[in-house]
Amino acid sequence: MLTLADLVKGITGQRLAEEVVPNLELSEVVIDSREARPNSLFVALRGEHQDGHDFVADAFARGAVAALIEREVDAECQIVDTKGPLPDVSIRLPICLMAEDGLKAFQSLAAFWRARFSPRVVGVTGSVGKTTTKEMIWSVLRKRFRTLRSWGSYNNEIGLPLTLLYLDSSHERVVLEMGMYALGEVTGLAAIARPHVGVVTNVGPTHLERLGTIERIAQAKAELVEALPPASEGGVAILNGDDPMVRAMTEKTQARVFCYGLDPACDLWASHIESQGLEGIRFQFHHKGERLHVKIPLLGRHSVHTALAAAAVGLVEGESWEEIIAGLWDVTEQLRLVAVQGIKGSTILDDTYNASPTSTIAALSLLEELSGRKITVLGDMLELGDFEEEGHRKVGRRAVDVVSMLITVGPRGRIIGQEALACGMTEGDVFILKDNEQAIAHLRQIVSQGDIVLVKGSRGMKMEEIVAALTAPLNQSHFMRD
């Protein structure tokens, strides 16, 4: 791990003399003071609701030996101003390194640490499916390589640097999810991570509210392939050949381009896709004249693109088909859409992490493939900008073809329900509700043996509350307000 001397060097560009700084390895890097433990570094960042500077003393009380700050704090520590001359006498612990911009200093530290090592780095971006694709790529690569990957959806200007600070000399590959809200953000992440391989899953209306047009979203995603080294230096852009906007990124990179999809013109393509419900999917891979029959535990026909992207990375990194297939099968981490046992003998499809029109329609297509009475609980899809109304209406139109009963939550969810009614669903099968509490109460009354219940909405809707209630005994209350 990072040492105190590395910490100072990474932020200031100067290395303290050995007699000045204790020879101490940092145990971990945290941005939540409650996670601090002995010998850790606490990075005090300003958040939307809380300011990490208010918790520096708490981090030190829990054992942290250093903190990165940008203003004065109420804590007993030695403050080292990174803009001024560094100490030339022995420092005492704990120390606070004060920077003009704490986030930029944190990112500089991560870039410094990344440069110390030479793994091949895989960056993953796209409007839908980034996290699942990242997890599958990691599962494939670790069959041969010691592989670090970003945790959960640590995909932004804080999460990506935090992941890189856990890099060490044993890691041969790194898989990083790269999210964005604005132009230039992926470029910034790539400057820190220095990826060799860039995977772009798709371009859709997610974050349209922030970027304005689908073309600007495509421009933001393309920043990853623009940042890759040329083919002569090992750069590879892995693109979804079925998405015209992604395929067009071929013209924006000097890296070697490898396309995947359902089109036989792609370098790696799939055919004979067959859903086996909750048992996963079967299909055939095609690559350079080879044909392989594959079964994997991902749910829904749309998941074949996730498998294709992960297999493409395995191929360009030199893995054998045996390693790739084993990695696709061995997905030990929980993926985003999972089936869990529900109350009264029902099955709950938990897809509550996030939602967009594309991912929600894909989830409805999975539901269509399953047997049983199909109940769908759909909440607001956020950050769609001008596509908000049409995006929700598209979902409502698709729901009519799939579900036996539709429950919507929230003001935007109401649009889904209204469109379903306008397209022919009977009033007795559509329930337009205000919040999760109403949805839970209604579902507990109507769910029965053999029902398949899909629950999906944007992260801000907290629809995991509904899943928690439907997977718990009826005599327990699982609904909580903040």
C-alpha cells in the first residue's frame, strides 16, 4: 500500500526526507470517517449534504493517521500546507495535508500511484449495463490474470481514484467503470487511469437532462476511445457493433477496433439466442470461423451483449476459450437483475439499482419469457430531459404486451400507467400509486403462488424498499422513511 512518503509525493510532487516522515504504510484510503481504521488515510471531501472536514476528528479517533483537507478543521493534528515549503524536521502524527482543491489533490495522488505500476487497464462506459459488463469482464480476466476492479458502481471522479489507490505490483489487469454527467468527465477519468482497452456498451438517453442531446451523450462516451493509445502501443477499442452511434466511434480512435454484436460482420457475434427463463440463456459464439455453444447464468436475451463484451475483452487479452467460458459462467458477484424468493411462493425480479427506458424495456422482455402471472412495479425514470415523457410512454406501451398487472410509483411512473391504459390495458389491471408504501400494501394483498414480480425504477426512487418488503415475513415492517 501507499506510504506516508508516497502520499506527500503524490500530492506535492516532492518527497520528504526519510528522517522527516515515519516509514509507515497506509492500511486503506477512506472517504467516510466511519470506515477509518488504524493507519488509514481519510480524504475529507465536500458532499451535497455533508462536508467531510466536519468528520476529520472522528476519523483520527478511529485510527486514521492522515487526512487530506482543503480548509481548517477542528482536530488535533499537524497541518502540512502542500502549497508551501515542506517540513524539514520530523513530523508528528496524525497529519493533515492541506491542498487548494482536495478533490484534485486526491485525483493527482491516484494518477501518481497508477503510474507506479504497469497493468493493462480496461475502461468500460456506456448508457446502460456498465456495471454488469464490468463485473463480467473481471470474472473473465481473473481466470488468467490477477485483476483489480472498481467496486459496485465506483465509476466517477471519486470512485475511480479510490479504486486505483488499491493497485499493487501483483495486479496484471484492472477493470474500471467510467461514468459521466458532462462532457470532459470521461477524458478526466482516462487521464488518471490511462486505459489500454476501452469498452463502449451503448448510447442511450440516460443523463439527457444534463447533456441535452443524444449526440452529446455519444460525444461524451467517445472520450474513452479517443483517450486510448494507438494500436501500435496496444490500444484496443471494443465497440458494440449493433449500436450505430457506438459503431461510429471507429473513426474517433487510433486504437485497434474490435466490434461485437449480433451482426455477422462483427469480429465476435452471437446467434441462436435462447432464453431458459431463470436458468439463464443459451447461444452460439462466432469468431474467426469458430463456433461455440454457450450457456451462462445471466437473465434475459439482452444479456448476450454483456457476454459478448466480456468475451471480446478476454480474446483481445489473449485468453483461451476455456478461460473465457469459465469466467462467463462463474459470476460470483451479485449482478444487477437477480431473482429472489418472494412472499406467498412468488418470485421477485429485483432490478432496482437504476432504470432507463432501454433497460426497463429489456427487463420487460425478460419477464415476457417467464411462466406465471406477471406483475410489474415500475417507478420514475430520472434524468431523461426532453425524452422524459416519451421514454415513460414507450415503457407503458411495452408493458401492455407483457404484464398481467401493472403498478406504477411516482409522478413520472404515472405516465407509464396512463399510456398502458390508453393502449388497452383494463383499469382493473393498472394501479397508479403515489409511493413505495402504497405499492407494498397493495402487493401484499394481491401477490400469490407462482407470480413473477418485476420491480424496477431509478436509484432515487429507493424501490429496494419494495423488494425488502416482498421477501420478508408478513408480520415484519420493512418500510422506513429517512
